[in-house]
Amino acid sequence: MSHDAIIVGGSYAGMAAALQLLRARRSVLVIDAGQRRNRMAATSHGFLGYDGSDPAMIASVARSQLERYPTLRWIDGSAVAASGTRDHFIVATSDGAEHPGRRLLLALGVSDALPAVQGLAERWGRSVFHCPYCHGYELDRGEIGVIATGPMSLHQARLLPEWGTVTLFANGALELDPQAARELSALGIAFEPTPIDRIEGHADIVLADGRRRAFAGLFTASRNAPASDLAERLGCELMDTPMGIQIRTSEAKETSVPGVFACGDVARVPHSVSLAVGDGAWAGAQVHQSLVFAVSAQTDPNRQSLTRVAR
């Protein structure tokens, strides 16, 4: 059976896209490996209607709502290969099966490359964060540490005094010029050049010289990349952003490969559950319109220009 759309990635963006297509009575296949990016976090914040909820619960409720639609098929597994052209794509899954579809939507999510600091990865999403809008309020205006990963960390540090008292740790990844030093000082941000040895306890930074600093929470700017190389192997154009590598898309969320769309963290910055859902909803509508107008163009030559715009 050929599906109208195959969505690779069943987290927030992928499910939001699927919902639009299902409500248009289109056949949708979702392939999901079950690796939500925020699976380490106990609560999700900033998503209207679900503020402070367990992110796993949000995903579970969303999936149960999708499963009410009879044109949904869901595969718990990994997409390992994809090929073909518009209207004739084939996606292979880890069980050896091949699935045909007319459109392909990549909601792959991203991987986070974290600083190589002992104890950081174990606290990622729990007491070490990347988004102050998602986690800053709960720190109750306490002490906040920022672990530098590069120039973007200056932007992160400048923003965080809204949520507490900030110390920026260079950790060998950042040097301040005189102007940047003045700007930090004016904002009341302390700068610590001594390298970090490890993180202990809730969010205690132990420096190379043995000093220990306790924080309500820590922030760092992870470097992102698509969680799968599927887009690259399909020939989709990628782009570099201050946060990492993402898939380049048009305003209609179509990639450089006709018929292949992308949405969510892998296709936009910045990242949050709210933004992923919005991006997915828009992408789903655009995939649907590409199907509608493609059919119309086959029977009405005067619709060709509309097809090109909406594709």
C-alpha cells in the first residue's frame, strides 16, 4: 500500500504534521524510533495547555489522539534508508520492510553535542539546560552557571540575568575582548576563566584548581545536528546555523529535493516543544496542499503556476 505521506519521526513536530494530514483524510505512515529529544526531562514548560507536564505524557496523549483516525499507520522502529522521487518514494525500515509513499516528511529531531565535562551528560535535561524559556523560571532567580561552548555562549549569558545571578565559565572555549568584558560586567555577569574539572551533586561545578561552586541550574549551548543522516543521503541541502546543522527548507517546509519536506528542530531554530508543534502543523498543511494542487494540475493546465507556488 502506498501512503500519501510518510513521516519519519513521531515526536511533537511529526505528530503535529500527521494530525493535519489525517484530518484531511489522507493516508499517513509515521515511523518513529522512540527517542524524543527531551526524554531526559521530567517536566516540559512553555507549551500552552501543558505547562509543567511530563513530556512523555504530552507525547502519549498526542499519539492516542492520532490513533483515532483510521488512515494512520504507525511503526515503532527506525527508517534506515529512503530513495525515489516525488510521488514515488520508498522508505526502508530496520525490520527489512519497504514502504512506498507520495510525499516524505522528515521530522528527524536533532542530536546534542555537549561539552566534554565529566558529569554534564548525566544531568542534561535535569539540572543542565539549553533553553531559559523552558527551564529558567523554576530556578527561582538563584545562582545560574553558563558553560561556554563558543561565541553563542555570550548571547546565552547575556539573556540569563532575567532568571537569576549568572556566572559564565569560559572552560577553554571562549576568550573575552575588552568590549565583551564590559558588557558582561554591566549586566552583573561574573566571568570565570579557570577550566572546569567536573560537575557533581545537583549542579555543583568543581574547577581545576579545586574550588567548588553550587548552582540552582546550569546552561550550555549544545551543538546540534540531524539525529539521522537520512536527509543527507536523500540529497537534501543542509545549512549551518549558530546552533549547528539543520535541513534547509522553503517557506512551505519543502527541502531542496522535490516532494521531501522537513520540520521541527531539524529544520528550524530556536527549539522548543511549542515551536516544534507549530512548525509541524504548518508542514503538514503544506504537504497536504502539495498533494491537492499536484492532482489539480494534472487535469487543469491553468493550475500549473499554483502548483509551483504551493509545492
